[in-house]
Amino acid sequence: MTGKQIDDSGVTTTQVRQVMLRFEDELEIALQEHPGFPDDPIHQVAIVCEESGEALRAAIQSVYEHGPEAAVDKELVQTAAMCIRALIARRLQRGAEE
């Protein structure tokens, strides 16, 4: 860690909505391309971890290998979409409709 921090105290609702829309778009793509999802928490979380690992790899490549920063964003969006999908799957398993 560089020891520096970004001041994100001024994040707006509009900015949050824009990011959430990217999550929704990615989730729709994942649901179409892979219509099934594991029914146990170990495999659900493993998918999230796989995406998270890809985000870390993209970040390392961005910082140390001059890789594209857009790849980091893409992988973070995919990670978030899989987090959402895992949470939805768990709720469906429990019969929650919230």
C-alpha cells in the first residue's frame, strides 16, 4: 500500500447509481451466459474469489506491468456482480423474497 488515500467523502448518489448500473449489466450478461449457479456456499463463494483474484491480477498488471487500468474496473465489476449473484442464490435457497 502506498500510504495514500483517496478522499471519497464527496461521492454522489448519481455516481453510486452509475456504478450499480454497471453491476446490473454485468449480472444480466452472466445470467445469460451461465444460467446455472452452484447451490452450496463453498462453490458460490469460490466463484466470487475467482473473480476477486482476477481483479487483483489486473491491478498488479496495471501497477507493475503498465497494463490497462480499465481491466481493473472490468474485473471489479465482475466481482461485484458475482457477489450479488451469490447473495441472490442464497436468498432463493432460503425462500426469501426480500
